[in-house]
Amino acid sequence: MGNIKIGLEVHSQLTNLNSKLFCSCPTDYRGKEANSYICTVCMGIPGTLPVLNKKAVEDAILIALSLNSKISDKMYFFRKNYFYPDMPKNFQISQYDKAGGITLATGGYVSIPNKKVRIRRIQIEEDPARITYEGTIYKSKSSLVDYNRAGIALLEIVTEPDMESPKEARIFLQKLSSILEHLDVCHSYLEGSMRCDANISMEGGKRVEIKNISSFKEVERALNFEMTRQRNLLIKGISTKMETRHWDEIRRVTISLRIKEEEEEYRYFPEPDLVPTIITKEWVETIKDKMPELPDAHKERLIKKYELSPQNADVLVNYKLLGDFFEKCAEIYYKPGAISNWLVGDLLGYLHEKGIQLQEMKISPVHITKMLKMVDNGIISGKIAKTVLEEMIISGKMPEIIVKEKGLIRIHSDELIEQLTNKVFEENKEAVNDALEDEKAMHYLIGQVMKLTKGRADPELTNKVVRDKLIEHKKLLEKKN
Amino acid sequence: MKIEKSLSKMEIKHLSWLAKIELTKKEEDLFSNQLNDILSYFQKIDEANVEDLPPTYHVIDISNVLRSDKSRPPNPEQALKNVPKLKGRYVKAPRIV
Amino acid sequence: MKKIFEYSAFQIVEKIRNGELSSLEYINALFDRIKEVDSKIHAYLTVAKDMALDEAKEIDEKANKGEHLGSLCGVGMAIKDNICTESIRTTCSSKSLSNFTPSYDATVIERIRKEDAIILGKTNMDEFAMGSSTEYSFFGPTINPYNDERVAGGSSGGSAAAVAISEATASLGSDTGGSVRCPASFCGVIGLKPTYGLVSRYGLIAYANSLEQISPIVKDVRDLAILLNCIAGHDERDSTSLKVVKDDYTRFIGNDIKGLKIGVPKELFGHGTNKHVLKRVWDAIHVLEDLGASYTEISLDSLEYALASYYIIANSEASSNLARYDGLRYGFRSDEVNDWSDTFSKNRREGFGQEVKRRIILGTFALSAGYYNKYYLKAQKVRTLIKKDFDKAFKKFDILASPTMPILPFKLGEKLKNPLEMYMCDLDTVPANLIGAPAISVPCGSYDGLPIGIQFIAQPFKEGSLIQVSYKLEESLQD
């Protein structure tokens, strides 16, 4: 099958700003009442004018630097003219690299395993409003507009079509989002803070654009769908046409938008209400000085300093919050390897399973380190620890409290375990016979003892007791024979 | 003066679609004539020799007008004062598809 | 004896400060005057009588208590209906904004209020300031106070006519390509377009952002200096507002003009110029010569491209600025049809008048794919060319002089059939907007009872020079 070329247009909100791009409205609009985070400027009320947020430019420069891009020494804002009900002014203040326009930055790359995905350009623009529907988009008689999001600073990062599979696109996006997280400028876990348009073309077909992809997971899905669709067409000898398609998240298909020749006529021209921004070398230098550790360096340091496996280090870097959490744990307790295994394995797994965001979990590093100490001191078993961990994540209670409340302390009593073992042997005579021949059956018996204690029996002790009992049983049998 | 490119009614239709202004048949006819007159006058600037000149997008030479990233309380009452149709707190808009 | 509504602003301020005049009495007199003449002139679209009378009472109280009174204390002002005034309807003379009542004051309104001016009401204009006669108003034209068959000029026709016939003591208009100078000339009053960036545009409903400035219209030059002192100055809400050290423009009043060098660009005295206009303008130049100025006829070749360049830029910007009038967030809203796109198109068809539609279509064309370089970009380069020509001229001359309008106030309806003919009226006024320079229109006589204005253009920030020469001319012509 022919080569696939995928390019992405990532729209990332600068979520760490206090105010919108061109007005002083606050940015923490998520979860707020509709149309409560707006003013006359972001609503496009006649007579109002935009004034550029300095920090937005600085955050954008920081990002461009981290992506190895060339910062323009002067940039302009252009108006992108098109009508849509989510547009407060029916034009978007954006940037443009043609018609005399200069965007914030050009060039650059993001390294992913085995390749560099090249960046074409980076530009600053304003986010439109959000449209909701009564029911679905198709059935709704009218649409409802919430302008809270309108005017939020947005960075558009356009790549070259350097990715060769949907998976690679996902890996790129993960890396990019990790970089932005490290820079502390965009928190992609905030709903809708990172959106994406993708273009995909296969050898023998034309370029197809997919719009309206709301998250990274969806990007891979949309691209996979589109790849299969195009492949099927090509097999039938039909070549794909150049078009824009819409990703329908619910039905998980791409839908062709009406093809309009007019579609791309945005009538860009320089925004007369804003003046050029000159970006001096000195300014860039002061921003560069604030450059924090980036994912590659972060990973290397984790491996060197804590002797982590590259796999664990990768995950901790991709989930920057978890990485920070890890380091705090590692400061408290001396076993970074074990900590990283717990975090990357059980903790992250449980969060994914339950759909809980990292920042929503209720535990502190102390929770984890205390739990680990209890395991190491033999107070609870590893298996119990897993239960404790899950409980901690949900309730935020300290491990010793959970253990106490639920009576999870390990059973060290020979007597009790012997009693239970006797009981198991009574009830599983066949298994006992099998166990004389077969190691597996012995583990079954141990498991039954553990089960009776709800996992609290000391495994080593239980092991010993069961073994001893088996030997005894064997001797008894031999005697009989 | 020679008219290099005249605006056809088709083009006027297209422009009115782009500008989201429905024109009546009569307006299309009228505009087609008037706009062609005006455009042929505009073509005067073709003669101007400006090859090496930069465009004057901003007539006064200022740059870097920036504000510090301080948020102020929003003012939804001011912003929503003239909204013709609200549904709850949402601005009501026509159907999308 | 002058009637009280006929006084100049500086006289009103003086009399109120001295306790010679009651603010309330004077404002009442102005409203009586409005009642008397405005049905004929149609300068106002909205009057804000109750609010104005309350403010007048407050000023009288302050005067009685001996409290501080601002530099425009009590002065009754008319405001063009494209400048936002909190709680006073602001329509841009358009159906699309016929029900729009701003929730905020434009910066200039804040500033004149701070100096205790009183807003009488909002004045008629060409719809969205697109026109040179105030005939393109959804609410009907403003009539020239000197001749009821003729136009008041535009687009700030209401603001100029109101001052001319003393329905207001001073007013604010906006000047994008001559919109204040044209009606000032046609109505026999003074209109100044300041340097681009000198006066904040915050609250001015945009027609062509890169060209326009809020501009005062007054009865005499002294009033101009006082009003400009109040409205000029940096505003952090307007990114194109300039941080300049504030001048006191009254200091230019009465300065002599010996040695002043005047350039007379022949392109602004073109073939089409009315001979009576030419005569009065030359007479005025000779008056200045008698006062010690000297003049030289010059040529600015690039001016032949000015009008085309202006209209391309203005309409392009307008097509984008006016996109927001879709009926969702404010203004006129029609019934819904089909989807959003059809509804927007219908809304805008019903909300805009014909000239606005024409200019939006033209601007959309000039920015559209394949034509951007030929029209918009080229026009902006021509702008650079014109600027260079003027820069050269200003190295030799302090000011340039020309007719404000090449013609006398024309008859109502005369130019409505041919839009291009209407555009031609702006030949002499658009260059100042293209280069961002200050320009003034000052009355210099009349013909057959129709006022004629002379235009002076100075280098950016040289409003002082304009005030200086205009005052001298005004003084000489009054004698």
C-alpha cells in the first residue's frame, strides 16, 4: 500500500494566561455559567477595540523556542474574514504568512522516535465562541452561543506532512502536549484546550482535510477511519478528491462538508486596529532565560538520577504531572524504582480505567510513600496495597487509616493460617492429591488460603504452611501404602 | 479608459454570498453597472509606479502596544445589553445545518 | 445682540464661570432652538433632553457652590450618531443599529463629560459614515441650513448643520475621507480632522479604521483649541492611540503668521473645481499673504491616485468592519429563514441601505482571492507614494492650502444616481486621511448664499499650525 502523509494543525489555548488575548476578561471560564465571562470587547460590540496581551506573545515565543522555530523579528495580526455564528465579529484576528503578513515564528521541529516532525509555522489567534444545540446539530431548530471562550488566546501550530501513520500522529501530539505541559503554558487536560485539524493523503490520492477533532484520542481514530476509507476507494480505483471532511465523534465517521469553491476565501488583510509587534533579540533572550527543562532532558535526568527504566521515564515525562508527583515521592522515600512502578503501573492504570484525571486524584506523595513503607515493612501485602491505593485515590484517606478501617493488616499468626490451611485441605481433597504431582495445584491451594483471609495472609508464611502440610500429607499417604 | 476586468453578475452573486448580503435581481443589475464604473476608475492606480515601495498598513509608525496580563472582572451585563434573542443565558442563533 | 444659543463655546464657559449665565437657561434655549428649526434641518436623530437638563442643573449647583467647573462647562454639544454614548441610542443612521443603545461611553464622550460638557443629542449622518451628503441616512437627509434645497455635506452632516444653525454650540463628527471637513465647508463652520492617533477611536463605530478620526466641529477657532485640548491624548484602550506630550492648543491663538510658508498643490485645484470656490480660496490665500505669509504653487504628482486608493482601502476595511452586523448580539434582527447563512444574508439585506451594500461588495471584491494584490495591496503602496510626496512638501512648507470641496453644496438628490460622482466630491479631502495628517476646513466666504471652505493641511502633530493660520484668517475675514 502507498505511502501515507499526515500533517496536523494544532490549536492550543494558552491556558496559563490570566486574561484573554485582546481584553481583560478572565480565562477560567470552564464550568462557569454561559456568557458570564465576557465584556464588550470579546463580544465584538461596535466601537470597541482590541489591545494585545503581552504575556500571550511571550508564552507563544517560549513555545516557538521550545519547538526550535525561528522567531520573526516583527509580526502582524491579520483579519481572517468569514461568517459563522460562533464569530463575535465575523472575522478572526489571526496571523498570515502571505500578502505581506508575518506570523510569530516559522520552521522548527519536534523529535519523536526515529524522526523529526517539521513545523511549518506558529501563529497567535483568538478563539471563537462555543455553539451548543438543543438536541443534536442536525435536529436542533436553533443554535445557542456561549461567548465565554471567545477571545481566549490560541496558538496555531502547523506541521509539515511528515507523519506516516495515525499512530505517529498520536505520538507527535503526545510529545507536543508534553512539551507545552513542561513549559507550563498549556494544560491539555483542560477540556477543549487542545484541538486539531488533520490532513491526510495517500499515494495516488488527493489531500483530505479533517476538521473538528476535539482531542488526541479522536485524532488517531479519525485518521484511522479516513485511512481505511481512502484505501478502500483506492482499491476500487477511485482516487480521493481534495475536500474538507468533518469528524463526527459520536458516529465515528468523517463526513464530507459541502464542497464550496468559496470555502477558502478568507480575504485576509492586516488588522488596522493593532500595530506591528517588533520582537527584539533581547526580548527573546529574556524569555529564553526562563526556559524550563523540556521532555527529552527531563527523561534523561529521570533515568540518570533515579535509575528508572526508559519506559517508566517516558510515561512520567508524557504525564508531566505524574512526573512531578514522582519526584516529590522520591524525595521522601528512597526507592524510586518501586515508586515509579507503582505510579506508572497501578496508579495510572486505575486512573485510566476509572476515567479520572491526574489532577483530580486526591492523594499526595505522602500517601504513596507511606503505603510503600507499609508494604516494605510487611504490614500489608502488595496485593492489599493495590486495594489501598485505589481507595486512597478516591477518598484521599491515608493508607494506615484505610488498613485499620478495613482490617487489612497482614496475618502473621501461624496458628490461624494452619487452621485455615486445614480447612482448605479438607474441602479440596482432589486438589490436594493433584498438588502432590503438580506445582500449579499447590498454588491453587495457597490461593484458597489467601482468599479466606481476603489476601491478608502473609504469603511467605502461607507458602511454608501449605508446603509443610503437603509434605506431611505425602508422608501419611506413603505410610498407608 | 480600457476596462481590464469587468464584474459579471455571476461574480456579484458570488461576492454577495461571501459578504452575506442577499441582493435582489434589480440590485444585481444596478450594482453590476455601477461597480464596473467604479472599478474602471479604481484602475487608475495601475499606472502608479510603486514597485519598490512598501505598503502603508499603519500610517503612524508605532509598534508594540501591549497590555499586561491582568484580568479584570468581566462585564456580561454590558456585553449582553442589546442581544435581541436570549435563551436562558445563551445567545440564540439560527440553526447550523 | 447675540442670542444665548448663538454664543461660542468659550463664551458660554466664561459666562457660566462668572455666574453671568445659568447653564439650565442656556440649555433650555438650545432645546427651544432645536424645536424651532430641526423639523426643517433634521440635524438630530435623538435628543437627550432630560439627561441634558439634569446635567445643566448640576452645573448650576456646582457654580453656585463655587466648585471646580471643567473647561467645557455647560457647553451644549451634539454628537455624531456613530460615537457610542451610554444610554443614548446610537444608530449610525442605519436600520441595522436602529435599536442599539450602547452600554458604554466612547473615550471622547468620557473626556468631554469630565470637562462638564452637556450632550444634547445624536446627529444625522450618512449610514455608517459612507457618503458625502448625509442623504444616505436611513432616517432621511439633513438639509443645508443656508439653502433648503441643498445638502449639508457628509457624512457628519447633522453635526455640522447643528452647529451652523446654533442647535448646538459645538459638535463631534468623524472624518474618514473628509466627513467632517466636507459638511463644515458646506455649512460654513470649522471642522478639524486631527492627526491619526491623536484622538482615541475607542467607541467610534468603525467604518475604515486606518483612516478615520473623531473630529470636532465648531463655530470659531478658539472653540476648536479648547475642544481639542479636551479630546486629544493617549488612550490605552486604542492600540493606535499615540503617546504624545499633550499640547495646549490655545497657545497658538493670535500668533502671527509672518514668514509662514504655504504650499498650494495644483492637483487640489483640479479642472472640475467650481470657479467661485477657486476665487474665494485664492482670496483667502492672498489675505494670508497680506498678513506676512508667502505661498508657492507646487505639484504633488501622486495625488491623482489618492481618491482611488482611498476608496479601495476604505471599502476593504468597511467590508470587514460591517461583517459583525448579523443580528445575533445587537441591532436589527430579521425573521429566521433556513439556516444561519440564509438568515444572516436576509438580516443584512434588510438592515443595510444601498450605498453600504455597494461599498461592502466593492471591499469584498478588493480583498478577494486574485484581486488583493491588484487593489488592496497596490492601494496601500500608493499610500506610501503619496506620503512620500507630502513628506517632501512639508520639508519646504509649513502648511498646504486648497479648497475643501471642489464644488458648492449641491442639490438634494443630484448625485444619488451616480455613486462615482459622489465619490469625486472627496478628491481634495482624502489625501490627509491617507497620510494621517491633520487638516482643517475654515469658512472663507460664500457664493450666492452658499458657504465655501478653505482647507489647510499640516504635518502630523502640527495641529497648532492649523489653529494659528485659521485663527488669523478668521480674524481678518470678520473685520
